[in-house]
Amino acid sequence: MKRIAILLLVFIIAIGGTVSCASPSAEKSYKIGALTSQTGKYSGLGLQTLEGIQVIVEDINEKGGINGIPLELVPCDDKSSTTGVTLGAKKLIEVEKVDVILHGSTTALAQSTMPVADEGKTPAILLSGTALFDDQLGKWCFRPMGSEEDYVISFFQYLNEDLGITRVAALLENSGFGQGFEFFMPGIASKYNIEVVMTQHFDPTATDLTLQMTDIKNSNAQALVIWGSGPAGALAVKQARDMGINSPITASFAQGSPDMVKAFGAYYEMSPSLIVPASKTDIWQELPEDDSDKAMCQDFASLFLEKSDPPHPANFYNVLGAQMMLFVVDSLKRAQPDPTNVEKARSELRDALESTENLNLLTAVYTLSPEDHYGSVMQKIMLITFKDGGKILVPR
Amino acid sequence: MDLSIVLQFFISGVNLGCIYAALGLGFFIIYSVTRVLNLAQGEFVMLGGMLTVTFYSMGVPILLSTLVAVVIAGLLGGVLYRGVIHPARNLSKATQTFLTVGFAFAIEGIALLIWGWEYRSLPNFLGTPNIHLGGATIIGQTPWVTGITLLVVTGLFFFFGHTIQGKALRACADNPLGAKTIGISVERMSLYAFILAGTLGGIAGAIITPLTMVSYSIGFPMTIKGLLAAFVGGITRAEGVILGGMVLGMAEAIAASLIPSGYHSIFALIILMAVFLCQPRGLLSSPGKT
Amino acid sequence: MPASRAVEQPGKNMKILKHTPVPILGQVKKTIELRRTKVEHLIMALVVVLFLTMPLFAGPYPLAIMMDIGFYAIVTMGLILLMGQAGQLSLGQAVFFGLGAYSSAILTTQHHLAPWLALMLAAIITGSIAAGIGRAVLRLRGIIVSGVTLVLNLIFFYLVLSLVDLTGGANGIINIPSLSPVGVIPDSLFDYYFLWIVAFLLLAFSLNLVNSRTGRALRTMNILAGGGEETAQVLGVNVMKYKVQVFTLSAVYASIAGSIYAHHIGCIEPEIFGAHLSLLVAIMAIVGGMASPWGAFLGAGLLTGLTELLGGVRVGSG
């Protein structure tokens, strides 16, 4: 009896609460919903992405906004869960009335954002998502973030053309991250005349990879490709060197993140030093003077160093977060939607996003079309390596 | 099969087994005294690792850092009992078990606030170099993990077999009502059990960090790993937990060398299910004896 | 060692004696009385009207919260039957939620069955698996059951992750068809009514079960309410049979919720097998109270509502 009364009360509070939560801002602004993982399993990825977004929003606002209209960032936690994503996206669309959603978390969660964005007729930019599902994006979602394919190509091209290697062993994470890589690997390997002599897997939470390493050591592979999204990938590099594997190793950008470099820098520098992909911003000092992107990357690097709290250089996901925001800013500038009419603004912004053409940003050049929300994205992947406590371009 | 693989398989198996056993022992102690499953056990492991890294990076020598971290983890075990379990002592064991989940969430949240999401690592204790042995490799930290686990286990057996507190704990585990009748304070013994479990978790965290890295979020996975070891071997006996850990470690090593990769983790779990089907209380399960 | 199994744990028996036995008959009588008060009928009617009319005045976000509450409530209701009636502590409800969701998704996307048929088949599949698991796990006693079922989450998580051809691996399954017949009413509206009608039907079924012969048999073995398996056995209750039955039933509840979830959201991934869902549902059962299936709605509503209110949006710019 008493229970049911409480039950009723809770529902009323819940419903009332959601309405009172809506904070209609008096001044007109473009509302940007940043739906990222702030807690839970993917919080590392989500928080870094959010930091990148925040820096750009702050910078734009200090420079007077977009055509005089400021940006308002509404961060929302997706709790690293599918239910969290769905609720968060609906809240941003309906209660916060954002003009666009930036989703920064993992593939599976990005997928859950798609139907909500479609239903709510709100454009959504997805950071993650495997290239395997790009034909599923629908009318309102954009994933202009490049594909795993580009990384596979950059690795195998380097291994074959620069090092003349023909036999490679692959050690891939047992997750969506590794799954995407594995999908593209066979085709690209044969294109570069490389034979993948052994494919081993590891769990994202693995701690002992010595057995996989023993097999790899006993194979006749000339190089090792490691592709993981977290610490296990970095542990793999450490244990490979511990086991005395002296062949070249290439690993994913996650293994190049600052905390991993701090923990395993000594292993990364062991000759031949580890090779990871990075954005141009990561190593703008190393870019040749005639590189047209050098000034842009330098500007962003110093902007990020100035705005981030505590100040630190931008890492890979910071850059991707910033890039998502810059992608939206470009379209806002072109569309100049009226922020007071949300529905119209969303639709105009969507059209503008769709017609993005030759947009040159930090890590890629974008061209999108109504048929292709994934876009023909030219990624600027740089291969870097580690030397004397710093990062340098791989000599080619 | 190549000799180096057999050797590596053995080394990895023992190493993983010791990690599992070290994680599982805390469950055994709390469960046998209080019949509560402490689902916050993994948080002690996380704290042991995190605190050791913190002190070490402040310049404290590694063994001293470990010691301080372990003491703090032990004290937190006491806090868990005094602050959460003791006030709820009249509620059912199920509720008490869930309260430990709440405690675990709280610790995880605080750890995120203090240390952020970054992973941290430690060098091998005292810079122990890797040992190459006939094509196989023993990573420098492995002897530390095995040695300290053995030391802890020996210490536990001595404590339970030869000290008055240890015997009192065993009495509570065997028969709480009987223990009360002969004047043992079950509450005090429960407090000791939590402190001991916190200490063991802290030790496990400190010694595995050079191998596995540590972040605020590793607590829950560690809890699950420890539970696995405790269940396979039988949660009511220390030998059971150690045997269970070893079986799991070996199973995982066998899986990694024989089973197509991608199915490794399941293999160890299937062993667990097989053990349950044949021996539902774990491999070593004569109740009433510790 | 068969001998060891025959020996009962002395500690356990002592503890049963320690409890002051709750008068079981009295509790049953109280429950029946509760059900029959007029005020309750009135409130029930109010709640039903509130639920039916809610889509008229609430937007998609409150409805999404209500959907979440509905999913959780159904799973929690199953758990309350298992915990509150039979005294078995399961931390594995996410397994059956996931099994329901994945069975539904696989049957509709790969075998092109109608969603409602898939939902029923999924419940049967999950029920059979749960009966098998129950037979193995429920031989254990007390809190250990919760630990073992917690580990089950992990087994199924890795299983789903590894069977890439069947389950899509870590990327999961997308484009799961909606339950709603095309074009009649909007999908989300249909899902809302469907979910809550199912939830109330299951509630009615649960309330009947609690007051049936089975319910009374279950409560005699409920160690949490002062009963015990020995007591039940003495009274001639086939303890194992009832335990497995109620375990299976709770799994079917979770499976139904999982299926509706999969068809509603449209995509699923292995993370739904995560132990966090199992723990959350168990906490909901404890918060809501385990004496009556109504507790499921209270627990699910309180926890979902509160987390959404407290932690949903952190407003601020940069």
C-alpha cells in the first residue's frame, strides 16, 4: 500500500524532474550536445574526446562565436552503456534541444545513437563505428572519421615498401576494434605482397601474452603488427621485447597515448623502436616547412596547451574530439541557421554537413555527399616512432 | 611441441595461477568467518596497486611504498566492516553482500576523482631483469609474484594453525554460535577478517601492477577473477583457493597454447563449469575443516 | 568425494536456528489482505490510467525513461520471485536478459522470423538453458549461488564475443526489426504500450503465483524469511523441483524483457551480458523490497529515476 504510493510519487518526480531539468536559455546560442562516456568502461576515450570539444567551443566563443552567435556546450554522460546512450541522446534532443549531437565513445554505443538521431531528426556526428556498418548510417548520422582500412594500408605499405618485409605476424585485440582491423587485413596484405603467417588474439583485459609471443617468436614472421585499444596492447609490446623479439613492431594509436608512453617508453625505444600512427598535430614540430598543414597543427597544439586544464599536449582523442567540433563549426558557418527555431536549424545544419566539400582539418580532408555520410575522407596518417624520450617521424 | 613452448606454458601457468590465488584468498577469509561475499575485494587490489604507484612516484623506495599501500588497504578493509557491514549485521547475508557492491562503487568513484582514468605502471621490483631459460622467458616480476604469494600463503597457514587469533578465526568459521559460547567475540573476529582480506588484496595489487598495469576501473574485473579461483577450489578452505587458482592459471595457459586464439577466456570458464557439475562445492570441499 | 556432499555444513544449520522463525502463514494472510483492500484497487486503477495516458502528455525522453523502468521492472520481478519467494540469490539475470535479446535478434535478422514469434521462441530457448543451468547451480546453497551466477555473466559474455558468425562478435547485431506491425501506430508508442501491458500481465501472474500452492511451497524453503530447505523437505516439498522451476521462470521474465529491448532499440552488443546489469537489478530488488512483486516497480522506478535525475546532464560550457 505504502509502497504503491511511493511508487506513484517516484513516477511523478521522475516526470516532473525531467521537465524542470530543461533550462531554456534566454540568449540565443547554438547548442552542441556532447554525448560521451564520462563514467564506466570507455570513460578514458570519452573524457579525452570531450576535452578536445571543449577547447574548440571555448576558443570559438572567445573569438565572438559563429557570426556573433555563441556556442553552448551541453555535456552528457552515456555511462558507457547502450541504455545510457539512448536516454542521453533523447534527453539532449528533447529536453536540452540541442542543434547537433557529437557522440564520443565506442562502436557499439555509436550504433545505438543512430536510430535516436533519426527519430529525433537531429544531426549526429559519430566518433566511432567500424567501417563495416557505414552503409547503415541513415539520413541524420555522419561518421566522417576514416576507416580502419587506412591504418592497415599505412602499416603494410610501410612494412613492405620501406622495410621490404614479406612475412608478418598479427596480434589483434579480441574486440570490435580488432575485428575491424582483421576484416581489412587479408586483402590489403596481399596487395602489398605480404603474407600474414600468423594471427593471434588477446583479450582487452589480458595480462600475460607470453604464450602468444612464444608462438610468434617461433614463426618466421619478420615483423609484428599489434592492434589494441588499451593497456593490453602496450603490455604486448613490452612482453614482446621482454621475450627477445627484435623485429619491427607497429601498434595502434592507443598504444601511443601519453600514459602508455610514460609507462612503457623504455620498451618503445628499444631498437627497432615501436611504430605507431599519429595525427600531424602530435608531431607538428617535425613536419617539413613546406607542409601546408604545419601552421594549422601548430596553432591547434598551442591553443590546446593553453586551454587544457591541467595544461598538457593534445593526444590522439583530444585531436579527434576537436576535429568533430571543427567539422560542425564549418557547417554552422556555411548554413548560418537561426538558433531560435531548433527544428529548422537542425535540418539546415544537416544539409550543410552533407554538402561539406574539401574541408581541410587536423587529421583529414573531408568531402561528403547525400549518398555518402561516411565521405571520401583523406586521412593524414603519420607514422611516428620513439627516441630519446620524444616522438619523431619515422624516417622513410 | 617445441620445448620452449612447454616451458613457457608452465611458467605462464604458475604465474597466472599465483595471481588468481592471491586474488581469491581474500574471499576465503571473509566468507569463512562472516558468510558474506565481499564483492569489494577487487577494490582493495586496485588501491594496493594505485597507492604503491603513487608513493613510488613520490620517490619512496618500492618495498616501502608497497608496505604503506598494503597497510592503507588493510585499514580500508576495517572501514568496510565498521562502516558498512557492522551496522547492517542484523540484515540478511544477501543484503550485506550487496552493501559491499555499494562500497565498491563508492571506492571506484573516489579513485576516479583522485587519480583520473589513466593507466599507471611500475617497473619490476628492484629492477629484477628478465631471465631467459631455454627459449622461454621469465619476466622479472614473475619470481616476485610467485615468491610473495608463497610467503603470504605460508604466513596464513602459520597464522591459522599456530596463533591464538588465527585459531579463534577458524573457530568462528567453523561454528559461530559455538565460538560465541566459549567467549570469542565474533564481531571482533569479523573485523580482523576484513582487515586481513584488505591487506591481502593490497599485497596482490602491489605485486601484479608491474605485470598488468593499474587504473581506477580494474577493481571489478579483479573481483570476478578472485571469485573464480575461490569457487573452483572451494571457498571454505585456503588450500582450495590456491589449488583453484593454479587450476585456472594452468587452464588459461593450456588454452593460450592449444585452443584457437579468441576462445582462451572461455576455456578457463568452461573448466569452472565442469568443476561445478562434478563437484559443486569446489575441488577441495570437506566442510567444517579449514 | 561423494561422502563430503552428504555431510551438511554445521555452520549453516546453526544459523537457521538462530533466526526467530517468521510465521509463514501469517505472512501469506497479510499479503492476501493487502491485495484485497479497496484503496489498492483505486490506486491500481490510477496507475493504469497514468500509464495508458502518459504518451499523450509526455515526450520521447520521459517515455524512454519509462521504457527503461519497464525493462528493469520485468527483470527485477523475476528476481524477486526467485529471491523473495524461494530465497535463492541470483546475480545472473543479465545472462537471461542477454540470451533473450540475442535469440530474438538472431531469429529475426538471420532466420527472418516474425518478431513476436522470435520473442516467444527466445523465451523458450532461454527457459530451457536456464533449466539446465538451474539444475547445476541450485545444488549449491546460500550466498555461493550468487557468486556462481555472477561468473555466468562472464561466461556468456565471452561466448557471445567469440561466436562471431552467429552473434556478430563485439560489434553486435544491428537492424533488428521492430515489434510493431508496420504503419499502424509509431514504433515507440507501440513498444511503450506493449512493454507495459506485458509488465502488468506478468505482475498479475506473479501475484497469483505468490498466493498459490507453489508460492507457499517456495516460501517454506526461503532461508531469507526464516524457512529452510530442511523444513520444506520435511513438509514434503520437492525442493529441487521448485527451485529449478522458479529459476527458469525468472529467466523467462528476463528473456521477455531482453527480447522487447532488442526489438525496441534495434541493435545489441555483448556488453548487455555485463555483470553491471545483474548487480543493478539485484539492488533494485533489494531497494524495492522482496515480499511482493510490486517491489520490482518501486525498485526499478526509484533507481532509474534517481540516476537519471542526478547524473544525466552536466550543464556547463567548457
